[in-house]
Amino acid sequence: MLKKKKLWLSIVLSALLVTAAGCGNDTKTESASGANTGGSASSDQKTYTIAISQYVEHPSLDATREGFIAALKDAGIVEGQNLKIDYNNAQADSTNNLSIAQKIASEKSDLVLAIATPSAQAVVQEVKDRPVLFAAVTDPLDAKIVDKLDKPSGNVSGASDTNPQAITELMDFIASNFPNVKNVGLVINEGEPNAVVMANKAEEALSKHGIKLVKAAVTNTSEVKQAAQSLVGRVDALYITLDNVVVSGVDSILQVANENHLPFFSSDRDTVEKGAFATVGFKYYDHGYQVGQMAVEILKNGKKPSDLKVTVPEKLDFILNLKAAAAQGIEVTDAMKGLVKDQTNNIIQ
């Protein structure tokens, strides 16, 4: 009887072990299947980190950043899915700007984007071990951000936001259509190399028409209104370059221009949309998108910055704001409108 009982227990235990082993195998298979699925997805979809250093917040630079991110998204690199963006804004403070560049250099990322000349200069100085792209930089050669435009050496490339032809065309426009303008006032932060380069180009172009460029210097945005007011009575029109400090305080200049019926010309479309009368320019969103496409070439296609030439805006057009014209006492002629190629988008009502 004892032997039969032992035999029965052995049979039961064996059955239980077989059942347990079978369940264990099923669980392991499901887990492995799930792990393989997740593993396959993660290996097929790389996760990227991009550090962004932007010098200050204003419409042109913000649009540049938005266009850059949109180009990545269209290529399947999507923030919140397979892209992490470390966004830093210096708020036009040089100390913050350098600290941000040093922070980015000390942390890991796959690529760095620097928006505006001061940010690009600081980032290039600090970041040597990964690809760097720049945008919204007026003269990358003069600013010593790259050594060549066609095939820059090192780890840096990007897009300039200035075609010198645009400045010349705008100054010629002023001379041709505003015969009473003998002096053009410029509010400028001469601490920004990009502003100085553009101011020199404008001064050269105006001088050929016998028009003088009168400068009012500022060092920060809080000084912009007083500088603009100091030009009243001394000039017949106002102009600003792609000057980050000045563009950040452009509302003050718009107020002065409208109150004193001074035609106001800018170097960027966003300021015209905001209330300046005219520019020769392009959309900064498109400019940022172009740099975003360069980032895709680096991140997904294995290109190096030295493989990508520095580009400049090519699709230039006159952009006029008719409401601003009325506020500034400007009579917009058919000849002015005739210079606008894309009148649907570039004549702002």
C-alpha cells in the first residue's frame, strides 16, 4: 500500500512539473516576443538629441527655429517621439550666451543649432566634437564662424540670412521712390558684427545716390526708443538691419515712425509684417527649414558639415505693407507695387 501511495505521489509530482514547465515556456515565449518587437522598433528608430542656442526671442529667430523643427519632422525626426530638443535662449545677454555654449559643450547631443551670429560665435568656440549648424547669421566669414563658404572645414556649416544684393536693392528702392529722402536714420547695436556689416553695405549703397546714413547707437533694447527719437528732425526715413538687440525693441521704432510720418524700412519680412513699410527679403521659416534639411543630411544620411556648403537666400522679393504706408504717410505707387513678384503674398494689406 505504501509503495502504491509513493508511486501515485511520484506521478502527480511529475505531472505538476511538466505542467509548470509548459506554462513557463509559454510565458517566456510571450515575453521574448514582446521584447523582440520592442527591440526591433528601437533599433530601427534612432533617438536624436539636438541642442539649440538662440540669442534672443523675436519673430525672425523664432520662425527660423520653427522652420528647422518642421524640416526634421517632415523627415521623420519628430520631437516627443524620436527627437529631444534642448532649447536655450540667451535673452540677448552675452554672459548667458557664453554660458549656454559651455553647457551645450559639456552635455551630449547629436547636433547643435546656433541661431544668430552671437550664438554661433560662442557655440563654435566651445563645441568641437559634434556637428554644428548655424542660421540667421549675416556674414559667417567676417564673424569667423567658417573659413570657407563652398566647403567649410571643421565641424560647422549652415545658412546665412543675408544676400548683399537685398541690401543694395532696398537702398536703390529708397533712392528711386523717395526723392525727398536725403538722410536715412539707423538705430544700431555696433556690438553685433552682423549689424555693422549690413550697415556698411547700406551706407555704401546709399552714398552712390548722395544719401547719408545717420546712426544712433544702442547697447541694449531699453535704449532703442530714445535712439529712434533722437533721429527725429535729423533724418527723412528710418532703417534697421538684422540687429538682434534693435529688432527686439522694434515696437518703439514703429511708434516713432508712425507718429512722425517717417518711412520705415527693415531687413526682414517679420518686421514688415509687424508694421515697417518695406524690405527685400524672404520668410525666415523657409530659411530655418533649409537648415533643417541640412540637419537631416547629417543625422540620417551620414553627411558631415564640411560636405554641405553655406547657403544664402536666393528667392528674394520686395515686400510692402500698405497699412504701414498709410500710417507713415507714404503714397504707394503702381511702380512700387510693380517691383513685387509675388503680389499675393508679398503685398500686405
